Amino acid sequence: MQLPFSSSVFFDTEVKELYLHIGMVQVSEREPSGSFELSMNGTFPLTVRYKNKDIVIEKARYHDGYLHLKVKKGAPHQDRLEGVYFFIKEYNDQISQNDQLMEKVNRLREELNITGFGTAITSESSSPYLDLYIPASKQDKYTISLQRVYDPIVINKDYPISLK
């Protein structure tokens, strides 16, 4: 990463250094960096470890065209699971190559009244769960891929920049 800096006539010429404060950054990955097996006949809760966090899946059900997972909230006020995108790679590949399937998935999203698939969000603030919807075909077992997307990382540090 490069941060260009230009001097200004308004700077005090006696200043020898400035400080760059970085509070938080968001990290995304190009490729998935984790996965887990989900058996529809398996036992729940299912705990998945990803990026030093435990994600607890309490329930999983298949509906026509998608999986609906109930993910336990980490705190009562939590409204989303930040930084993680869930998907089934093979099915996403099919969607990207088939316009009719893409239209079907978009209709499902509108019917479910959700902003998007793959993100665990709350539908009710009083619920102890986040709802996670993943486009899928009907199977007994799934490999769910996990990808870091806009994961907030707190840095909260000052970095000196020498001007001389």
C-alpha cells in the first residue's frame, strides 16, 4: 500500500515529523481461506473455527434453492457476522455460468427480502440467532467455503513520518 504525501505552504517549516494514525482497516481475500463440511443429517450445534473465531451453527435446513442456517450470536446486540462470506463454490460457479439460474437466485433473494446471500445477519433483534442464506441445490452433504470479506481489523496505532 502506498500513501502519497505532498507538502504544503501552510505547513510549519520547523516540523520534523508527522504522525499517521491508523484506527481500523478492512481486510478481504481474493480466494476462500477455509471450508467446512455440513451434513444435513449431522448433529447440531456445529462449531466452525475460522480466523480465530468460533462460529456456532445451531440449525440447518434446505429450502427450494437455498440453505438456511441459524448462527448463534456472539453477543445479544450483534446484528451481523462481520468479515465472513459463506458460499458453495461449485454452485456459485454454476450460477455464474447460467443466466436462468442467476435469475432464479435473484428472485429468491427478493422473496426472502434479504440484501444478499452468504452473509449472516439478524432478522429480529430479539432473536439469539443470525440468519444465513446460501444458494444451493438439494444434497445430503455440503462443503461450505469461507472467505474473508471486509473484515474489520483494529490497528489503533500512530506511525511517525520523518519530514527531514
